[in-house]
Amino acid sequence: MKTKAMMLSASLLLGAFAASCSLEQDSPLGTDGPLNAEGKGKMTLNLSSDVSFQAATRAVNEASYQVFDNYNVQILDQKGNKKFEGTYETLLGRLPLELDLGSYTILASFGEERPASRDDFHVSGENTFSIEAGKTISTSVNCTPTCGKISAEFDAEMSTYYDEYYLRFTGTTALTGTNVTWGKEDTAPYYVALDAAGETVTYTIHLNAKEDYATKLADGTKSTEAEVTGSFQLQRNKAYKLRVKPNYTPSTEGGLSIIIVIDESTNDKPINIEVPVTWI
């Protein structure tokens, strides 16, 4: 599985657009007339992206992040004054955009940022450029998700040994106070907001074994309740999937354990980890 970084490129081109974005019209913010060589310059903008976490199941239509009309675009001068604010579709109708000489910041974004969501996620990026007299300049904006993607998959054999089982994700700043639970029937991934440097995600698997597979404790009693805990590092624009399956070895003391397959879409190298169950 591979995760492609999402690129939202904004090219301020010399001359005309490429055919896919060749829309230039007169407007209050732009004109097709000659450049004012004394105090004006022009810009044109082209947005493109390649977005995919490439997970086996998708709750969000990630292809919608490649449709640029509804992307929000802002152009700010060096004092923070907005020279343009609106959708990319609106901006297309005003290109090429004429601006005063000076430095500018361009920002682009799409989607809403939430602590953890199965409905949408947020992407954003920014860059700076300078307008020079009598010139049309070019720049780019690389937009990426501000989240990582997490999911889990319980093997069908789990129901042979356990009556109930579910998984809870915790540990990140955004997940503090947020209940992100993966039930045994769940299939839709979560998009979890992360710090720019990435964060550690902790998972706890709660298990309730069937009576026939109860484990004898040190005090002689038997228990059917157990937990498995672990953690992993999650970066923005990366996907991480836990595949959970049981491992049973018959014994008089109880022989249940859990095998977790760590499936990172960035390297296609699943890692099998046999995790002992902590009986409680």
C-alpha cells in the first residue's frame, strides 16, 4: 500500500494557461490589458493535486480533494490585507489577476479539520511570491492533509474465542477527551488531526473471551477479561492499519494471545507481532 502526498500546486504562469485551466476574463480584480510597468504586475493560478491515502476501505471520497473548484484561496499583501478571498472557481474568472508591486502570501485549503473524523479531513498549504513591474510571475503551493489515517481489522476467527472485542485509539493531542473506538463490525477509517511533526497513537484492545477459553490466574481464579496495549508513530498524510487475529495454544492455564499485523501503507511490509494478553 502506498500513500501519496497530496500536492496542491499553484503555478503563476508566464503568458496563457495550459488548456485545462485556460480561463482569462476581465474583472474588477484583473484585466487582460497591457501590464502597468510602473506599479503593477499580473498573476495566473493553476491548482493541481494527487491525493490518496490508498486504504482498502474509504469513508471519505478522497477523490473529491482533486476537484479544485471549491478550494478556498486567499491572497494577502505583506500587511495582511486580503487582495483576494474566495473559491478557486471564482478566482479563475478573474485571471490574470493584477496586483500592486510587493510581496504576497497565497494560501489554499479544503475540508474541515476535526480531532477525529470519518466524514472529512483538512488540507492546507501556503507560499509567498513577489509582484514585479511589468511581469507575470510563477509560484506554487503544496497542500497536504493535516491528519493521519488510522484503521483496524479484526480477523473473522476472533469470534471463535471471544464474545466481545473492540479497540480504542488515544494518545494524540487531538484525541484527548475524544472517544475513538473501533468496534468489531467497523470498517470505516478515522482521519486524526496531528501536530506537524507527527504524534504517537496508543491503542488498547479490550477482549472478553468465551468461558471455554478463560485463563487461570495466579490466585487460582479464572478470568475472561483482558487487554492488549501498544503504540505507533503516525505522521501527517500517512495511513496505519492494525490487523488483529487470535493465536490459541491449548493448555491448562489458558493459551490465548493476539497477533497484530502492522500494515503501513508507505512501505508494503506488514509486521507480525505476537502480543501476550494481559488478563484482568
